[in-house]
Amino acid sequence: MRREGASFHGKLIVLSVLQLEPTEAPRFGIVTSRRVGGAVQRNRVRRRLREIVRQAQREIVRGVWLVLIARPAAALAEFSALREDWTRLARRSSILAQPCS
């Protein structure tokens, strides 16, 4: 991911994208380090990011691998702020076939 992919930095998350064969379904991973907070905060951030990607999965183009890295500010952010940051990064990285709602 780091050598061949591209990273897009937001206020709350970092989105890394690797383009592969366009026939594969999109895959994603979520990274929350201890800098994000304790286990409860890290799990909450992971659940929120997983839900955001789940809601947008139909708009994500095929053949990409995504890694979402949560920044420490993500633990204090509202769900809507996380979704806005995701949408901004997804548009900038051109991984959306259609705009996210």
C-alpha cells in the first residue's frame, strides 16, 4: 500500500488507496492506533468508520483496496464529521462511481 498506493490526508482520517484489477470487489481495512485513545474509543471509531464505508460501498469503484487510518481527533469527532471527512477524501481520491449522499 505504501509503495504503490496513494494517500489522502484529512482532519480526522487518512485514506490510502491502491488500484488493482477492476474485476475485484473493493476491500478495506481500518487502523486505529493507541494514540486515538483507549480501547473503548478505538472500537467506537472503528465501528463508525465501518458503517460509513458500508453505506458507501455501492458507490465505490471495483478493483480498489482502501485503508482508513484514524487520527487522534477522530475519537472526539461526531459521526457526521467523520462522514464528511470520508466523503471529501473519497471524492479527492476518485474512488466513487457516483457521489456519496
